[in-house]
Amino acid sequence: MAMAIVLIVLALGSVAFYFFSPWNLTPLASNWGAIDGTIDITFWVTGAVFVAINLFMAVAILRYRYKQHKRAHYQPENKKLEAWLTALTTIGIAALLAPGLFVWGAFVTVPEDAHEVEVIGQQWHWSYRFPGEDGEFGAVRMGLVGNGNFFGVDPEDSRGQDDVLVQSPRVLLPIDRPVKVTLRSRDVLHNFKVPQFRAKMDAIPGQASYFWFTPTKLGEFEAVCAELCGVAHFAMRGRVDVVEQAAFDDWLAEQPTFGDLAAREPGDTEAGAELYVRCVACHGPQGGGQQATNAPRLAGLDAGYLTRQLHNFRDGVRGTHDGDRFGQQMRAFAMSLQGEGDIRDIAAYIETLPIEPARSTITGDAQRGERLYRTCANCHGAQGQGMPAFNAPRLAGMNDWYLVRQLHHFRDGIRGRHPQDIYGSQMVDMAQILVDDSALRDVVAYISSLSEAPTVTGGDQGSEEG
Amino acid sequence: MGEREYDAGSYVPPAEVEEMELVHPKTFIGKYIWSQDAKVIAIQYGITATAIGLVALVLSILMRLQLGFPNSVSLIDPSSYLQYVTMHGMIMVVYLLTALFLGGFGNYLIPLMCGARDMAFPYLNMISYWVYLASVLILVAGFFIPGGSTGAGWTLYPPQAINPGTPGVDGGIILMLVSLAVFIIGFTMGGLNYVVTVLQARTRGMTLMRLPLTVWGIFMATVMALLAFPALLVAALMMLLDRLLGTSFFMPEMLSMGETAQREGGSPLLFQHLFWFFGHPEVYIVALPAFGIVSDLIATHARKNIFGYRMMVWAIIIIGALSFVVWAHHMYVSGMNPYFGFLFATTTLIIAVPTAIKVYNWILTLWRGNIHMTVPMLFAIGFLFTFVNGGLSGLFLGNVTVDVPLSDTYFVVGHFHMVMAVAPILVIFGAIYHWYPKITGRMLNDTLGMIHFWVTFLGTYAIYYPMHFIGLEGVPRRYFAYGETTFISDSVQALNAAITIAAIIVALAQLLFLFNLAWSYFRGRESGPNPWHATTLEWQTPHTPPRHGNFGEELPVVYRWPYDYSVPGAKHDFIPQNVPPEEVER
Amino acid sequence: MTITLILLALIMVTFVGWLFSQSINVKPWVAETGKTQLPSPVPHFFTAPRVGLMVFLAVVTSVFALSISAYMMRMEMSGDWRSVPEPGLLWLNTASLVLASVVLQIAWRAATHGNRQRLQRFLIMGGVLTIVFVLGQFVVWQQLSAGGYYMATNPANAFFYMLTALHALHLLGGLAAWGRTVARLRGGAGLARVRASVELCTLYWHFLLVVWIAVFGLILAT
């Protein structure tokens, strides 16, 4: 009795849940309305079958519940009934399968007029490549990555010279133009997913995969990784901004090509030394940092990180939050730099400064901190040496009071919440594991004990950061 | 091991196939530890599988705590979260469900239901358990080594699984692969026994078409496991070579910790093909025994023959055979040649037909029955409801186009937990309530059983049904935390908290079940030999619990199929399989 | 995967066909009277050890078919494949394995005819030839690694070592069973009891010979 009622309530309740739950497909922003259509068909067919079977079961339980002097009916089989049920099921299944296969046919056939973009996944970062004017991608090999060749484009391949490289996780796409997305990975499996576009595919190291879609709505869309790719999988985010064709063209023209990057001069340390004069007052002559002026140590940081942060300060990505008073000060100085060249020069100069470990000022339980640091080590390195490949700066030997302040800022969303600060937002997610102030102090106390770490320089980083 | 003696009474004149000599040890260790008695081995499998399953249950609660109440437990960081995900999945699928259904129920029920004295090769059977235990211990060792167990996800996809930076890459992944290889070796020993026993050791009159569906389900699952596990074995060996000797079976030219790794040309997709060539049949390796057992539960407690027995048998066989040609439906968005999608979507949806037929036959068995709402029957109906739900959501994921937006979201998590976690577990519970009286001679407590059923059934539905909908919204799986996203609504966090609370309640209800098992063993009501008035041979043994050798002096002779319930004209509403027509009371 | 699927399909078809013959035209719900002598449901040829061996061979077939499928897929999937040279010793090894199979067949015949001496002589000879094969394979490995064909340098090498090692491991397992049989025979066990073991060994050897020919052929052809 109870069972029958529960079955009826659950069956009808489940259907009602579909209609009234606050969770449903995100609003569609691509041409794949047909995919939504197949989902709808499947919902209707399966919903009807679900209700029918459970109501039948409930009625059976009610009508044929145990009675002492009753006998069950004896019927080993009924071929006719079984044949009918088989036939009906087959028809139902065919009705689900046929539209699915039809839409899949469209999914695997890229339209002739589609333009192309390549999405490159790496732990835990997205970047993009456009084929440039010749409309063809140059060959890539992971063995060629390094020395500023972030994408591993083959310098011998003439098709690759005009490839437009976008090293930031943010990409623009023009509205209403079909785009073929080619996927590659630099390390492990990833999956480029924008829920509103519906289409997605894994990126596999060593080969290329693809899907296509047409963006149909202007706006900013968040891309996530949908294939487990390691510890920071959950924090691997990208952004797709769908814009008008003209805006897209302007943006694309601003992005450097492979040829541009290869021809770019390295930062001039002598010019950098002159520019650095204005930093001395706060950061100290050797970039050692001064707690009195609340200016952190700079020596030991890689040029890629310095460039990115200077850009962030200058562009208002960092140092604009009311809670970040010292960041606001820094923003004023960063805005005094005269552009791209200055930033590269100054970063190159700072990289040459000698590292001396900073004095520790924080007390905490370094042993507990060691366990917490396990998570940090995935990007910042086991010795806190920093790993430019993961866009993670050096931590060892840095001022511990500065680390504490920044971790507070990340955890409380004062730093890293700006939509263009993608790595900052990863730190926001990561800092959440520091549940209280003592955990925060513990992990910094452990980092202080790592000050003997080896130095790392620029690596394969270019300087186009988002 | 001590001296083994051949008991004079153990040699019984041949009834059917050649009588076997059974080893009847006298010592406690010989009887209960180094035992060759399939029933004791079954209990050993059961206890080991349950113990490791409880570990996996605790892991799932830890994961739920992080998801429901992020960062409230400082023990859980992103690395350990992934380790929990991996170990929970692998333990539940392989070390609990496979081992419990085949090693546990298979060992207990196959000889009894076929009318055999024991398995065909009892010594091999015993070794099989000890090898299984070794594989479990190797797996558990992963928790205690530096770096911990592997956090590659239960699918162990390369390159990530053996790439520096992944949790447990130093030792955990090696232990995992070795443990799987050892498990497969142990399983092969057991599996040979189950298959040969069903084929060779049936008693006189027990034709194939008179086997209870439980035996059919376990038999077919074993055949599939024997053919499918080698794929996992080969994949595990190749990955071990990649990890230890630096070969490039699965490892392409790639970066590792920002440096170029010394690999070239390997194919991560090759691993996925091998893994799912095992992985998909594995789903049915778990499902088919559940199908079989639930058929017998329904028939017995509805006092009615199973509807369309022949159809049921052939559905099991067709599902088993087809399940070898659907594997790539796990790989629709893996980047394999997308044209495979057409083929695999078709085969996948075809497999829905025999599965649907089984569902129809179960509910048609209820129709015009005389249904006892016993605890096993409750679990059987709970299974039907859950399985229908999970099977239907499979029609979303099996259909290639529909799968694209839903793959790698919580829709998938909801689906597979419904269909291959909750549904088979409900059957396992039902089966334990059903056969416990035969195993111990005492009934399990009914009230505790009812509470256990309702909390588990409703609780698991509350956990997994809403997951489908947040998956529809696009919430990705295997995320440690969701942070700030633009597409996930805030209410998802509230739902996650609710799901976590439901999960904790369900987990606590399992403690009640364990208590019931222990308490009833000493205090339960005496059951007598056949408390459910069932027809199959295990209820007709001269002793309860059955002794070593199962059937006393003479093996039973079978005259009829196992579903003679409510036969018109008979005095009782059941006729055991070993009752000849002329002895049926009218 | 095609090869695996074909082999598995063959296994399945045999199995399903046999089930079909057992179940077609059977009305399971009809009870039999106790008066008639019920026929044995299992043909006499199929003893438990024989069936056990067949099932085990199906499992081994699956292992090797999947390895070979993986071999071919890996070969197609990328351009870094450089074939392994085949040392001439492989042909000698093959010959000794063929001989081992023939000799064991003779031993089996001797066992069925009750010729104990002949059985013992040929059984031991078969085992020795197999040991020669395994040692020969070991020498081949030595030769290859001396020539710079290490496992990690190329997938072709890796597969060569893996497949030959897998095959040799199966033979070593067989040798364990063989050793037990020889020991029992020399310990004076009755012919009837040993015969079953000799038969199983022989069938297993024939099977592994076929596997070796398939593996060797594959290596020669690619």
C-alpha cells in the first residue's frame, strides 16, 4: 500500500520536478537549437514511459497485494504480448535515435564557410591561435616549445609565420559566423566547454580534434574545462566574448603573429635600470622590498609575472579595489610607464637583481603549513621556486608579510575578482582552502622555510597577458 | 594448513556427473579460513567486499562534505578530493560490486542452485579468494604510502594518470595498476569455476532452461567478465610499462611540468578504447547478476512464475553479447573520429530493447500475482523504480547528439549512480534479506529492514535525481569547488548542501543494516529451511545452513523449472524443483 | 579492435549457437515425470577439466587478441613506428616450439595407448624443448638490447618485448603444470590419472604454438 502510493508520488513528482525545478539548460547562444530539440524529444518520450511503467507497477501492487485465500494467476508466457511490446519499444527507440543521428550528421560536417580558431589547453590555462591571412595553421610540435615559442609553432613552416597567437584565456569571436574549433593540448586531456554553445570536445595531446558552431548571441561567455586534467581542473577557466565582426577584426589585428613575436627584441636591461629609479624609494635599490613602505620584494620574480602584473595595474585589473590601498598606490606608478617597451625593459632588469632571502616576520606552524602547501606546489613548485609554465610566480624568499596580505586579498576577493584577471581568479578559488587565519599563517610560515629554492627565469613566456 | 583428511562419508555414489571428492578438514582454520567450501569462500568474499565498500562509502561522504559545505573540513584539499573520487569509483565498481556479485553471490548460489556439491575446482576457488584479498590489500596500501593513492579519476586516463603533478603519481598509480592486475588474475580463477560449474556440475534433470535466472545472470556476467577483463589487464600492463620503463604506448609528445617530456607518438585514445572495451561490459557485469537475482526475488515474493522466462534468458544473452560493441559511447566527446558516433549510438540504443523487455517482464510478473510486501520484495520494487529511472536517463547519454552537452556533467554522475550503483545495491540488500535465513538459519529483523529500505530508497533518490538537473545546467563533474561562474545558479550550492545531508542520512542507515546483520545472527527468529516457500534447490537442502557438500547423501533430482508458483490444481502455491509430478499434493 | 571483435564474435557465436540448440523448442514450464530416466545434460566428451581449459583458452585468446589490436592501433595512430629487426634465432626458437608441440602430441598418444615409458620420454622431451624456446627468447632479448633496441626507444620494440614476454609467461605457467605431471608420473601415479593432465598440457601447448605463430607472423609482417 505505502509502496504503491510512494511510487505514484515519486513518478509524478519527478515529472513535476522537471517542470518546476530552477535548474535547466542554460540559455542557448549558438546554432545548436537542434541539440536542445533532441534533448526535449528524449525528455518527452522517456517521461511518458517512466510514468506509464511506474503507474502500472503501482496499480499491480495495489490490486494484487497479498490475500490469504487468493492464488496468483498461472501464465508462463504470452508470445503475442511480448512481440507487441518488443515492436513498440523498437519503434520508440528508433524515434529517439533517428533525430539524434540526423543532428549528429550536421555536427560532424563543418560548413564550407566556417572560419577557424585553434584552442590550446594546458594545465590550467587556455590559449588560442588563429590561422592568419593565409587561412592555414603552421605545424606545431610540443618539442619546440620554449625560448618564447609558447605554442611550439614550427619556425621552418612558412604557413605558421602569420598565425595570430592569443596567449590569454580570453578570446573574441564574431557573431553569426560559423567557426571550426580545432582543439589541441600541450599536456593532458582537457575539454573546452561553453555551456551556452552546447557543443564541446576533448583536447588531446599529440593530435587535433574539432567541433563547430555559430555564435548567435552577443555577450561574454565563460569557458570551463570538462575533462579531469589534474589538481586545478576546477579552476581552469577561459572566456569567449562574442562581438560584432568589426570589433572582432580590430581585436584580431592587435594580436601579435608568430612572426611578430619571433622578431621581438628581448627587454633592454640598461633601459630598465634607468626606469627602475622610480621604484627604488619603495621597493629598495636591489628590489629587496621594504615593510615600512609596504612594498614587496621584486627580485626573484620572473619577467612574465612582472609584465603581467604591471599590465594589470596599468589597465585597472589590479589595484582598483577599495580594500587594496597599497595596490592603488602601485597603480599610479604603473600608469607612469610609457607602454609595452618600458614594461618589458623594467621586467627584464628586475630579473637580473640578486635574490637574498627575506627575513621572516610571521610565526606559524610550518608543519601544518607543509600539508596545506601540497596544493600550492602543483603550480608554484615543490620548493616554491615558481613555474612560469603554470603562470605561477616564485614564492620562496619573498616577504612573508606580503604573502599573507595577498592571500587575504585573494581569499576575500579583493584581488583576482576582476573578470580579466584569470590567473587571479584561480588564486581566489585556491585560497578558499585556507579556512582561517591560522591556516594562512601556517602555509606562509612553511613558504618562508623554503627560501633556499633555485631561481627560475622567464621560460617560454611571451608577454601578451590578459 | 594442517593435514587434510578424506572423510569416508564425503564420497557419495555418482548421481549425475562424476561425484567429486571434497576436502573435509577438521580444524577451525581449515574449515573457515583455508576453506575450499564455496559457501565459506562466498562469506569471505562478502565480508572483504563489504569492508572495502565501507571505506569507499566514507570517501564518498568526505567528497559530499566538500561539495555541500566547501572548505569546512580542512582535511580535504584539491589533491585529496581527487584521490577520494578515484578510490571511491574504483573500489565501488570493481572491488565491491564485481567481487560481491560474482565472488559472493556466485560462490554461494551457483553450486546450491545447480544442485552441485561444490564448485568444479574447489582448490582454485579458494586461491581465487586469497588473490582477491591480496589485490584489496595492495589497493589499500595506496592510502598509506607517501604521496597517497592515485587521483587520476577511476578511468585512469593517460597522460594525466602517470604525469608528474597528478596526486599519487609516485606510488599510488603503480599500486592501483598492480592491484587491478592481481584482481583480474584472481577473478579469472574464480570465473573459471563459476562457468565450468554451471556447464558441468548441474544435477540430474537440471537442464539449462531449468536454471533459475539468478544463475543465468551470474553465469553470463562471468562469461563477459572473463572476456572483458583482459582488456583492462592489457591496458594496465601497458600503462605500467609507460610509467616504470618510459615506453610511449599511451604517452604522446607533450609537456610535463612545463618541460618537454621524453615521450613521443603514444596515443591516449588507445587507452580509452582498451579501458572502455572492459568498462562497458563491466556495467553489465554488475547489472546482469542483479537482473537475475531480482527476477527470482519478484517471482518468489509475488508467488507467480517469472513472465516470459525464455525471453528473459535470451535477453540476458543478447545484452551480454551486445555490450561488447557499445564501448565507444563513453567516448563521444573524446576526440576520436566523430563518425564512430553513428555506429555506437545505434548499437547503444539497440541494447535498450532487450533491457526494456526485461523490465516489462518483471512488472508483468507482478500483474495478477499475490504480492507479499516482504523486505526483499520492497527492495526488488525499489530496484525496478531506480533502474527504470537510470535506464531512461541512459537513453539521453547513449544518443550521441544528446550526450554532447550532458557528458562530463552531473547528469552523468546522476545517471550512472542510479543505474549501476543504487540499483544493483538495492538488489544486493534484497538478496541479503532473502538468503540470510539460508546462510544463518535466522531471519533478519523486519522492522529494522523496513527502516533500512525506506531511508535507502528515498534517500538515494533524493541524492541522485536532482543531480541530473544541475547537470542539465552544465555543472561539470570532478570539480573540487565551483568558485564564481556565470552559468551556475546560486541555488546549486543550497542543493549540494541538501544532497550532502541526504547522503549522510543514507550512510547512517547502512550502519543500522550492519547492526541488523550482527544482531539477527544471534537473536533473529529461527527461519526453518524454507521461510519464503521458494522452489529453488538451495531451499531444499537437508540442513540449514547447508553443510559442506550441500545436499547430504543424495544429490537432488530436478523435475521442473524453478518457477512453479501457484500452479493450478496443486495444494500449495509452490512446487520445489525436486518434487516429481506424481508426488505433488493435489 | 577489429581482430578482437572477430575473435570474440566467433567465441560468442559458438557459445550462443550451443545455447540455442539447448533451448530451442523447450517449454521450460513443463515438468517431467519421475519415471523416465532423465538424460545427462552434458555430453561425455566435455569433462570439467576440458571445459575449464577451453574457457581459460578463451580468456587467453582475449588477452592476446587485445594486445595485437593495441599493436595495430598504435602502429596506425602515429608516425614514430620503426620495425624491430627479426634475429635469425627467432626461427630456431619457433622450430623448437613446433617440435615441442609434436612431441607432446606423441606423448598424449602414448598415454592413451598405455605406453608408460614412451609417455615419460616424450613428455620430458617436450618440456625440455619448451625450456629451450624460452631460453632462446631470452637470448633474443639480449641480442636486441645489445643492438640498442631498448624498450623505451620505440613502440615497436616495446610491443615486441611485451608480446614475447606475455607469451613466455604463459608457457612458464604451462611448464609449472608440466613439471607437476612429470613429478607425478615419476612418483608412480597411475596412467589414468596422469592422462588427463598430459592431454591438457598438450592442448595448451598447441594453443600457445598458434598464438606464437600469430605473434611472430605479426612481427614479421610489420
